[in-house]
Amino acid sequence: MSIDMAQFHQVFFEESFENLEVMESGLLNLDMGDVNSEEINTIFRGAHSIKGGSGTFGFTGVSNFTHLMETLLDEMRDGRRKVTQSAITVLLGAVDCLREMLLAIQNEQEVDANAIDSYRKSLETELNHVNHSGASDASPVTRDIQAHQPIEPLSNQAQGWHIAFSPHLHLMKTGNDPIRIFRELGTLGELEVTVDLQGLPSIYNLDPEECYLSWELRVTGAIEFSDIEGIFDWVEDDCDMAFQSYSDKNALANQSDQTDLISVAGLASELVPVDVSSLPASLSIVSAVEKPVEQVLEPAKNSSTTTEDNRATVKGSNSIRVDTAKIDTLINMVGELVITQSMLSLIGEHFDLTKLDHLKNGLAQLERHTRELQESVMNIRMLPVSFVFSRFPRLTHDLSAKLGKKIELKLVGEHTEVDKTVVELISDPLVHLVRNSLDHGIELPDERRAAGKPEVGRVTLEAYHRGGNIVIEVRDDGRGLNKDKLKAKAIEKGLIDKDASLTDKQIYELIFMPGFSTAEQLTDISGRGVGMDVVRRNIQALGGNIEIISELGKGSTIAIHLPLTLAILDGQSVAVGDETYIVPLVSIIESINVTDKMLNRVAGKGETFRLRGDYLPIVRMHQIFDIKTARAKKLTEGLMVVVEGQGMRCGLFVDDLLGQQQVVIKSLESNYRRVEGVSGATILGDGSVALILDIPGLVRLSNQ
Amino acid sequence: MTPVAVEHQELLPINHEHGSPQVLQFLSFTLGNEEYGVNILRVQEIRSWEPVSRIPNVPSYEKGVVNLRGAIVPIIDLRERFNLNYAEYTSLTVVVVLQAEFNGKSRTMGVVVDAVSDVVEVDKNSIQRAPDFGTKVNTLFINGLASVNERMLMLLDVEKLLKLDGIDDVDLNATESKN
């Protein structure tokens, strides 16, 4: 049972996070003042399904919180409330808060009750705002947020009282009557009585002189605690009771669920410490009083850990949501594969040479199906990059407000698909790059106007496929990188020589050096110079690379090139002697036979060849890998494979090309070690192992 | 079915109590005239020698890698590792596939030996510390010595044997050259 529920929890969390994203993007799209009810409806629906789901699973804290948001949204939808910037900010904050709450529940962590409380307060303030500004409806939402501040335990300034009253069986025999108590309470303020019939026995066992009932009482009004205490004075020893002040409807709604962290955090401080020991209190009441106290202490202990820290420990979600269309294709293919297989076994049963053609056909079909199956299985792991991109409108919105800049974010190609692992790992580096663009790239409006640019800066995030790679570009039309400043800084930090002559590219590369930052002022957004080298390391770890194009005053573009998937690679097998190596197809430009005329020696040592006007260095495979069986020792005898790696082209000299195939990348490091010039290994059709070449590594190796 | 299982379960712990604290099992194998042993719990399997894919620019004792049911597993020549004289690979040459844990990750590696001979039981208390052999064998890999049927068995430390990465190699080479 519990396992089943946990399974549903996962689905609920996933859906909720999706809904939160929908709400967030909806909120960001809301036009100020102009109410587009469809947009609000979308947000409302998101909030509503979260409320419903969390209610079902008993996450009362979440559902109560969402209820507040819903109330606010509802008023907006009905046009009773104007869509203001402040309301949107509050709602965005609430979305964040909900996300934190859900994350905390998902990871079975303590919720930061203080933070949630402050979000709830601002929500209530926002709700109140309209109530006070003369809205006609008497929505009983909030009365006074002041009362919500943690008040002194014995403060008399409560807006009302909630009393759990369960008399002992013999109460009537002592001459007391609950009705009289209630009547008296009624004189203090508006009284609401809920009776609990659980203790009531069947009519046959009922003793009319005993009191089986217990009550929940709500008295509204500014009532002194002593007044209430006075009323219960007479029955104090003959009942179990607990008093609680409350200040708004929301708190009331929460009271039934004392285990709920959020309500508790807000309320516990207002609990009147009824002297438990003096009352022969039943377990239920004791726990009702004690639990909140514990839970108030918990958040206090945890309050030093920031939400950022909590994020770091988030459980990696290992599930993946797949488009059903993809699964249908998969099932189709498996069906065809089974048919082909049965056809082949039929041929095999009574095989003679006349059926050779059949067999060949069948094998060809099998090959096609296997390849298609492989492709569509790989496809399952593919996710659109919008999973990463979707967080940036929010980031831009928040940051531009904070920085006092006007920035428009444009997303292009969000539907480009890329492997799930890549999507997950790319998001942090990308956040860093976008932050950099927003913080350092885009200028303040005045500065932009002075430079003759439109006040609103533009940051573009674009994803597209190129070859077997996905390219993600972060483009801004800001101030661009200042080459002289970068160089001066690098000299100052001792990273380069004073009179070193660097190409533009090399200068831009400087910002990837650890400890390099040119920002005049450190902000909490960026500028500490620890980021860019980490960004580059992360991207290189994914098998990608990063390049910068920039023009002073016009803006800069940072492009990340990443492989589509980390598991499979299109490879070209090449032979050197009796060894086989795989060259990633993406890095091959062409293969040529060189003639003597094309060959040159630089300074008598380094070999180069000329290809359409360019002189390219030659990397002799048999030399750098020390392959003694190599057949071609003279450059004119073998083949020159022109490859490109990290912006550098060179000729890879091999004996022969063997064939193209898709290879599954296997790690050399899991059982062995990293080998220079080799990025991994794969298993060939005959079961032997072939090494996959790492072109940039090879170039480095040959330069040594 | 059930009573047999119960009997079995009852038997096992008794056996263990008898043996396990004092007696360790070793797989013994030969390299030339010398006999070595590795803890049998570290041995994954024993395979016949088959050609490997060479890895460029690594020490010559690292023969290369093979495909072991989909995993890429390196093969180490123990003769070369221990600076013993070179021997042709014959039909008797075997590869002992060993496993060891490094930083919580298990690593598999094959070592080429002349022949495997036996599984022997060694009393824990009879294991002696390895003396300094001088130049011939690097005692770093040797955990201790045991005598089995009047023969000396050198017990190898699998963890150290399978450690190949950078810094370690430098250390080993340094000690080797010093010796």
C-alpha cells in the first residue's frame, strides 16, 4: 500500500512541477492591468490541480497554501481585482514557495517554515489589500495580518479563539452542562460549534447521564484569554481542553490538521501554553499541543541552511516522461522485428540453396529493423531543450528588476531534442552564462541610450542541430568583451606575458581561466571569477566545447557545442597496421591521398601538407601510437584523413579506411584509466575492442 | 525441498565458524618457478589467453584491453610487472580475472600468468611478513608468505596490484629504480 502511494507521489510531483512551470510562464506573460482571462485561467488551473493533488495525498500544507493563491487568482479572473505588478510578484514568490515545499516533501526534508510563512503573509497582505481598498465582497479571508506576527504566547490581542473541548464522561454529574458554557461563550463573540460524535455509543449502551460528546468551538472577536478561562473555570478538572488563538480563516482551516508544518509554524507561536500537567489531558490533546512546539523548534534550527543548499541535495529524478507516440513507434518496430525473426527461423528450418535469396532479404530486413529500433530507443531518451530554457524567462524577469535593466529574452528552437543526461547537465552552466549576459553584457538603460541602442536589451537563447551536435547559443546585444581590458587584466594577474601577442580568440579564451573576472564590482549575481572555468570544465566533461564571438559595443555570443547523445557515436573505422581505431564521424572533414607536391616540412621537422591553400599539420598515427605493424610509412602510401578538433584542423595519417558504423561508447576508465588521445572504446562486430580517437587530444599529443 | 534447505543453512555457519576466522583460501598460480597466491574471493573467473587490443603509450606490462561480456577489461602481464623474464604465451597461459574496490567502485582486471595450479587453504597465523627481496620482485605487491606442502607461496595484495593510475605508478617506479 505504502509503495503504491509513493509511486503516485512521484507522478504527482512531476505533474506539480510541470504545473508550476505553466503557472510561472503564465504569470510572466500576464499583461499589466489588462486582464486576459484565458491566461489567468491557465494559471488558475495549474494551481487548482496542485491543490487537488496535494489534498488527495494529504499534503495539507501545500493545499492550504495553494488555496490562498487560488483565492487571489479567482478575484483576478472575475475582474474583482486588477492585475498589478505587486500581485504578480507575490504570486511568483508563491510559486517559488510551492516549489520549495514540494521539493522538501519529495525529499522528505524539513520545510523551511519561516520562509513559507513570509510568503504566506505577503499573499495575505495582497489579498487584504483589496479588501481594505473598498472591494464590496465580504470574503472572509483575512482580517488582520498584524495578528499573524508571532505574538507573545499569552498575548490578549487575539482575533478569536479555537477551543477543543472534550468533557469527561462524568461531567454532567458534577452539575455542569456544556450547553450553559456555550451560551456563555456566545456572549463574548460570534460562536461556532462543531460537535464530535465519535465517542457516542449505540443507543442500547447509552447512559443518558454521561457526556459522550466533544466539541470544537470557535469564538470570533477580540476576547481576553482570561474571560474564556473564567467560563471554563468550573469544568477544568473534568475535561480535556486546548485553547488556541487564531487570526484568519486560513489558520482556522489548518487547525484540524496539526501535523501540517506550515500552519503549525504560523500558529504554534500563538498557542497558549495550557498547563498540560494540570489537566488530565488525553493523548490527542497532548500531542496537539506538543507537536507544534517541536516543529517550531525544528525550522529554527534549520533556518541557517539556505534554500540553495537544500537544492543541492535534491534527489535526482530517475524517471522520464515519454511521448506516447514514441512508444507506439517502438511497439510497432518490435512487432516487425518479431515477424522478421519468425520468417528467418522458417527459412532456417528447411534451408537449401534455393532459398538463399530469401535469407539475404530477411537479413537485410533484420538489419533495418534493428537499426530503426536502436534509433527509436535512443529517441526515448531525447528531451526538448525547453526543459532547460523554460526557467530563463523567470530568471530574466527577476534579475532585470534587481539590476534595474530592461531586458527582453528571446527563446529560439526550444523544441530541439537532446539526450536527457545532456539536458540535465547543461542547465547549470547555461544559467551561469545567461546570468553573465544579463549582469555584465547588457548595459543600464541610460548607457544604452547614450550608445544609440534601444533601451531594452535583448538576450537570445537559441538551440539548433548541426551535424551530430546540438549547439546552444547565448547571444546578447550588450557591451561586448573589451579585448584590451581582458588583456590588461590577464597581465595584471600574471596569467600571460606582458608582450604576448594573442589572437582575438585566445584573448576571449582568457575569461575561462580560473580566478579571472573583469567586473568592476562584484555582485551577488556574478563576477567572482569562479564560474567560467567551471562552466567550461562541465561542458568539456560532456564531450562538448564552448566558443566566444564578441564585438565591443555590439554584444557577444557564447556558443556551446554538445554531442546529441553520450552513448552512441557515428564512427569511421580506420586501419593502422593490424589495429583498428574509430574516428568520430563529426570530426572528419574529408579523406584524401596526398601527393609529394602537397607535402612540406616546417623548419625541417614538423610535417605539413597543403590543402586548397591551407597548410595543415600531419599527425602520423603509427608514430604517436607506436604501431609497428603499420604498412604505410611514406605519406604518399597511406591515406590522409582531414579532421577538425577544437577549431584546429590537421591531417591524420592512417593506412586505410575500413567503413562507417555506429558504435556504442564504452568507458575505458571504469576498469582502466584515461589514455591520452583516446576518448573511449567500443566493441566491434567480431567481439574485439577498438579505441575511439579523441581528436583534440591527439593534436595535443603530437605537439609534445 | 524445505528440510534440505534448512539443513544446508544450518550446516553452513558451523563450517564457517570452523574455518573462516583462521583459514583463508587462495588461488595459486605459477610464474616461471615461483608460486603466487591471490585471495580466492578476489577472483572473478579464469580464462584462456586471447589476443588483446593494444593500448598506445602505456607501460609494456599493460598488454591491452579485451571485451569481457560487454565490459572493457585491461589485461596485465604479471611476469613483466614483476620484472621476470619474458615467456611466450602458450596454450596453457591463462588470464585470471580479478576484482578490487577503489573508492567504493569495483574494478575488474585480468592478469596473465603461466598456469593456475590449485586452490589452497592457508592458516591465517602461518602467514609471514614478506622480507625484502632486493631487486628481483617488488615487495609492494606481496602481502605475506605462506608455506604450502613445503613450497613457498607468495600472497599478492590484489588492491595494490590493480592500482595503475598516475601517482601510484610514479611511486612504484621510484621504488623500483631505488632498489
